[in-house]
Amino acid sequence: MTTQDIQQLIDFISQSGLDEVDIETTDLKISVKRYGQSSPTAPQAVTMMAAPVAAPALAIAAPVASAPAAAPAIPVAASNYITVKSPMIGTFYRSSGPEVPSFVEVGDSITEGKVVCIVEAMKLFNEIESEISGRIVRVLVENATPVEYDQPLFLVEPI
């Protein structure tokens, strides 16, 4: 199973609303668990052990019962706010290190191209730049927590 196959599997799971999937063959074992808004500090676990032999195609069964993940509560008056979203799956960091101040705080003005956070994916630290100018109104994600593709990170009031 290639890295691209694994990424497609994770994308499928995130879109399907499944909270947990275990797949095991003679050559491969994958366990993917997702924790919703009810447990923001719980780790997201992905474990794999594979032999160097190509794995057969995998079939994914539908869950018996699945609860959709709750969307973060955004005030009704926030309709004029723009959301900065995660461009990838990874771990969200507000600063470049534990002793370094956050890139942005609530109330800070940002311009297009300003780094607002880091998303770490597969041991690569990706600086996320703002695509808009405005003022940070709200940070929607806790520092050092897993984020999904297209997950809202910040609310910005455009200038």
C-alpha cells in the first residue's frame, strides 16, 4: 500500500463520518481513530505495520452506528467573518516552538501572506499564510491538536 493509497483512505474516512476503522490483512495492519469536538485533547492515532510485499485491494465496510462530528459553534452575527481553513491533515501549532510567542493572537491585524500558524504533516512543518487581510476575531483550534483538511482554524474580520 502506497502513501497515496493511505492518504485516499484517510480522506475517505474523514468524509464518511466514521470514527474508527481497523483494517488487517496478512501483509498490512492499519488502525485509524478520529476524535470529534467532545475530546479535543485526545490524540489521533494511525499505526501501520507492513511487509515489503504489495498489499491486495481493501474493501471498507459501512459502520453499524455513526454519529456525525459536531461543527464548532459560531455566533450568528459572525456571518461577515471569513474563515481561515487548514489546507491539509496534520497537527496545528500556533507558534514555531514552545518558548516562542504565537504567530497571531485574537485582535491582531493580519495581511495577505502573513504566517498565522504551522500545520505539521509527516514530520514536515508547513507555514500557513493568510490569504486575506483583516483582524483575528477567534482561534478555533487548540494548540498542538490534530486538524483535518478544510477544518476552520481562525475567524477573521475583513478590513
